[in-house]
Amino acid sequence: MAVTSEATTLWFGDLMAGSGTTSLDSSDAAEFPVTWAARSEGVSGKTNPEELLGAAHSACYSMAFAHALAGNGTAPESLQVTAAVTFVPGEGITGSHLLVSAKVPGISEEDFQRIAEDAKQNCPVSQALAGIPITLEASLA
């Protein structure tokens, strides 16, 4: 069964002085203020497309990695995944770096790294981001 998820941004004004809000419509879970300054300079209290993309990437990777680890017979106790998405004004999104700390009983370091890399390649959001470099730093806690 296909699931389509929706989010809406309402923007007022021009790029530099304008602002808006992005709403998670499908879940009705949150609404976030957005501005160009938050995107290009990192303003506190406001989000940007890259932070939202990072949220999607970290959540998707966590699910893919948990599934792959369980398929290996080594289900994780916990995974902490941060996706750091970089934006350069004038260039665009230049990469996503996945930082993973995991508690996985009974797994070797070699198997852990192999499965972590495979999950990076096969996570649907990673596949959608195929046009940018995706790097991975995974460690057992």
C-alpha cells in the first residue's frame, strides 16, 4: 500500500526579508517557522529545509539499519542517528553526514560496519539523495 505524506509551507514576502511556516500536514504533528536567515546563517528558533531533510534522513536510516540488524539476528537495543545536512548558498545542498551510535549485543565490529554501510546505501531517503555525497560514521556504544 502506498502512503503519500504532505507538508505545506506558507511564505510571505521576498526571500531575504520574508518568512514562513512549514506544517506537517499528514501527521498534524508540528508547524515550524522558516526564514532565509535560518537557512543561510543558522538562526536559532527557526528551521530550514536542510534540517527537515536531516530529520527525514536520520529517521529513515534508523529504520533501515534496525531492520537490517534484526535480519542479521542482532536486533539493536538502541540507535542514535544524526544526519548533518550541509547547505552552501549559491551551491545548494552539498552533502549529508550520518553519525551513528548503537547498542547492538552480540555483533562483531566487521558485521556492524558492513550492515551500517548497506543500510546507508539502501535507505529510501539515501537513495532519493543520490545526487549528493552521503558519508557515514558508525560506532558501537
